[in-house]
Amino acid sequence: MIYLDNAATTKPCEEACAAVMQGLEMFGNPSSLHSLGFRAEKLISSARESIARSVGASPEEVFFTSCATESNNTAIFGAANSVGRHKKKIVTTTVEHPSVAVCCDRLEERGFDVVRIAPDANGIISAESIVSAVDDNTCLVTTMLVNNETGRVLPIEKAFSAIKKKFPRVLTHCDCVQGYLKLKIKFPKLFADMISVSAHKIHGPKGIGALIVKKGVHIPPYICGGGQEKGLRSGTESVPLICGFGAAVDRYSADISERYQKVSQLRTHLAHHCENTPGVYLYSDGDCSPYVSIIAVEGLKSEVLLHFLEEREVYVSSGSACSKGKKSAVIREFKIPQEHRDCVLRISFDSSNTLADVDSLFEFIKDAQKSLCKIK
Ligand code: PLP
């Protein structure tokens, strides 16, 4: 099989699977005062250190959550319920993942003034457009690093550094899910107060993520209870999933540049095929992460082509996995022409993919162009 849907999820690596088993065997409750609890807690500490190291944060800044969706909810509602008690403006973009966008919608219903920055005519969101929306009444700026549908990289460091210079008390949050361990992210250099990451996008297990919160930034918890994770996220820690997360991070932290180069070659090869295949268009350019590309195959409906490819054991996505077949507003926001919006496929690579995988994808796309009914 050829798996080209790595932005939806990745295959857990061997190291993560082995670490999950180890965490299952170490069944003590990390909060217990006896040695079984202590040993479980040691495993958690080691994973916490790995995740902190991977972004240049300190272990005390890493808070485990059940997924990036929870991390985003914690950051956004936390900001709204702290700084947002006095300042009612939130700045975000029109291309966020639903785990950010829907939180902002809920806060708008509660009376917050939500400003959503849209890409310009070329599909680009500039740092200036984000910064210029921030003012004295702003409690939070929440923007993603890499768009999950198009791969577009947003200028977060530039925007957040300018915002922090002018408005140091505004909280900055970045959803780093699609950039984590794919681009080099240094938490202190991003000028973010909080960043969200998820294990299953980096070959770890599903059901575990982290919110990294800058020392000195205090937000109220989203999930209350026994006070685990220093009170920010109660609930007995999932030792197995945390161990799997830590192992995946150790495995993929070391070779970010090498993998980036390899995936860039795959992207170049994909672009070459698009140029040489009539009716196929690439909508992700040089400002995009090579890991995620959006293409349109003129006249073939996304879902139809997706299933055609699936029958040949090639797995892609018809947009983001989270939109579950719903029409994507993000595709429209990025200015993909109306006539191509029903024809897009998201191709998302992993460094284990090969040039031959891309060749096979295009062989099958050409077969589909010959044999499938075209939409008007
Ligand atoms: N943010 C982005 C950009 C994503 O792509 C995703 C998942 O697709 C999420 C957040 C949610 O991550 P999780 O599945 O860990 O909740």
C-alpha cells in the first residue's frame, strides 16, 4: 500500500509501540506514594523531558493533554477566562483547524470580538495583517504554524515578536500540530506563550498531546479534578500513551533537517508530475511545508477519485480528515478557484515515502482521468 495521508495521522513507529507496552506493564498510578507509582511517574518525567528538549522548552512547561484538540481548547478558553475577563478581543485567522475555529465561535457567542484574518488574493497571510489587528483590548492571538489542508506556513515568529513588543500582555498561542518535528520549532524563539502538539501526527499513539506553556503564564484549567499536571489538566495520566509519545519524539527529533530534505524531493517530484499531467494543478507553492500539498484533478470529484485510488491501495485525503466530507471553507479561503474546489486531493508525505510512490500515484490518476466520468 502507498500511504499519502500523513497529515490525518501517521503509522506509530516501533519505538512508540514498544514504549506503550512498557507503560502498560508499569501499571502504578503516577500519583501513588509507593514505589509502583514512583516508577510510573519516572516514565512520565522522562517523556516530558524528551518533549521539552524537542522544542527547547523546559520540562516544567510541558503539560500532557488527551490530544491537540484539548490543548487548543485549554489554551483558548484559558486565555478567555483569565486575561479575557477584562479584554474582549481575540485575533485569529480564517484558516484554523476546527479545534481553534469552533472555540473562537463559542467565545464570540459569549460576547468576545473575534477578528479573523483572511489570506490575501495570493492565498498569503502576512505577519503585518495579524499584527495590525491587535490592540489594547486584545486578550489572545491564536494562529496556526502550518495549515493542515494546504501546507501553507504562517509567519508566526515575525507576527508574535512584533505583537509582544507592542503588547506584552496579550497571550499568544500557536497550533503547531502540522509543523512539530517537521520544521525546527524553538519555543522561546516563537514568542508564543502556548503551543499545541499531538503525538499521532509524529508516529506516536492517538489520544495524547501536549500544551506547552511558557513559565510565568497562568491560565485556568479546562478539565478540573484531582490536580494532576500541576492543576492545569486533571485526570490520571495515561502512562502508556505518554511513554509512546516520548519514544516517538526521541526517534524523530534527531533528523528533522534530513527528513525535510527528503520530503522536499518528494514535493519537487510531485510538482514535476503536476506540470506534466494535463488537467492536474498543484496549489501548494514554495511558502508551504513540503509535507502537505493540495492538488486538483480537473473534472474528477475528490471523493470519487479518493475511492478509485483506495481500490488500488493508495490512500490520500479529499481535504482535511476532520471535515468528514463537508465542503472545506479553508480551500475557498486559500483562493483555490471555484471550479477546482470539488476536485482537490490532499497529498501528505512522510519521510518513508518514495519517488516511486509519487510515480504510482500519478499512474493511477492518469488511469482515473481515462476511465472515470467527468463532472461538469
Ligand atoms: N490542529 C491541526 C492543525 C490539526 O491538523 C489537527 C488534526 O488534524 C488538530 C489540531 C487536532 O489534533 P488531534 O487529532 O490531536 O486532536
